[in-house]
Amino acid sequence: MPGKPYDLVVFGDTCVDLILKDADVAPEFGQVEKLVAEYDLEMGGSCCIFAAQAAKLGLKVALVGRVGADAFGQLVVDTLSAAGVDTRFITVDSSLRTGITAHLVQGDDRAMLTHPGSLSALTIDDVSDDLLASARHLHYGSLYLQTGLLPHWIDILARAKALDLSASLDTNWDPEQVWDHGLSQALPLIDVLLPNEQEALQLSGQSDFGAAIAHLRARVPLLVVKRDIAGALAWQGDSAFAQAVLPALAGGDGIGAGDSFDAGFLAGWLAGLPVSTCLSIACQCGRAVAGAVGGTAAQLRLSQIAELQPV
């Protein structure tokens, strides 16, 4: 929308990822000490990774969040700033510890342990109409982890819609396995829904993938489903789209691939490109990140996406 300072506003699930890798990373209690071959410390948080990728693709992104007054919080702010995200809406809060997730990566699988800390610290008081009105689009992610906002998320979406923003939703996984929180009220306010296959099943309440898709596509204008190595599918009205993806480079951990996929898709969608082109951009972004360690190291830049270049 002309005159708005931001293309996107996103609520930051601020945390870091401590990634431990080995052939066997399963801990053994009884004070057993095990050595691991590798570790990395990177910015984490689905929404933070999404924001970094969106900014690298040329979108003007504002992230609102809180971090602790600690080294992890500084890492989050520095990483976002280096990506081009506007961090002026991130508050350093000395009463918080910045969130952290320990990823135990073993082969192509991983387990995660999370201390939420600042990840869930945002409240409705942090989301002003002035902030929302400054952007064309609201991307809502990490729905179930951002517990400070969860009681108000439908109101936030309704306010965004009243202020003429479009909105996308990637709920991510629900660790409490509730999968609702007023979803039926929220979906009419969503322009683009971006689950993966497992999340689509849970959100729909269906046990069959075909039934899940039928249920969700009847409720949102544009449904985009991530399928990992199988690529992605999308449905808009009566039209269906499919996008294959080449295998990612070996050695990656998959962290943040879906979040960069979301950013790539929305970069195309906000540019008015066809859904099939948006899927192609999204899969390029997701594949690049899946082949590296951590969520931001291999994110693509605008210059690397042919479909986003001026004709």
C-alpha cells in the first residue's frame, strides 16, 4: 500500500538455537557425560527467522519483540539488524532471560528443549494500532508459543483487517496439543494459511490429508502446505498448484526452512506474482536453509531470486 513505511510487521518469538550434533545425542541420566561432535549457536525463533529472510528478499520488515539484557538478546538484535530488519520495536527487558532452544540433532532428525523466556513475553500492550497501520501485511507465526498474545490473537487480526492489512498465519506446532484457541473465528481474517502437512491435519481436526485440505481450503482464500522434501502444494479458489524441490545439500539440520519458505512465498505474493511463481520462490528459500546449519546462515538474498527481479 503506497505510503506505508513497512511491507511486513511480525511479532518476534525472540530466542537463540543451541544446536548439538552427533550420531548419538540422546542424553543419559545418572550423571553420564557424553561428548558431541559439533555445536552451533544461532538466532532462533520462527518469526525472527522469517523476518530475517523477508528482509533479505527486499521487504521492509518491522519486528516487535522483547529480549533479555544478555548476550543472547544481543545476538538476536544483531542478527536481525544485519539482515535488514528494523529492530526499533524490540525492547531490552532486564527482568527477562532471552529464550533458548537446545536442538539435539541426530542424522536427519532432531529433538528440541525450549526455555521460553523472552519468546513468549509480548503482550497486547505491545501491539498498537499505530504499529499495525504502519505495514501492508501482518504475518502471525508461533501462535501457540507466544502465550502472552494468545488470548488476544483474534482481536489483533480483526484490528489488522480493519486497518486494511492483509494477513498470513503459520501457527507452527502446538506443544499443548490443543490446536484451537478460536481458530474458526480467526480463519475468516486470514488471507494466506501456511501450515505443513502435520499441522494441516491437526488444524483441520481431520485424520485424512485429503479431508484436511478440503476443510481448510473452504475457510481461507489461499492455502499453502509445506511438504518437506516433497515440495509444496497450494490451493486458491478452484485452482491447485504443486511445486517439486531438489534435495537440499547434505549436512543441514532443517532448522528454519519452513520459516524461510513462508517469507519467500509472501515476498512473491506481496509483489503480485502468480501463486505458482510464489511457490517456486518459497521452495528455493526453504531448500537453501535446509542445507545449512541454523535458520539464517544460508538464507537467500534478493539478487539470487530470478523471479523477483524487475522485467
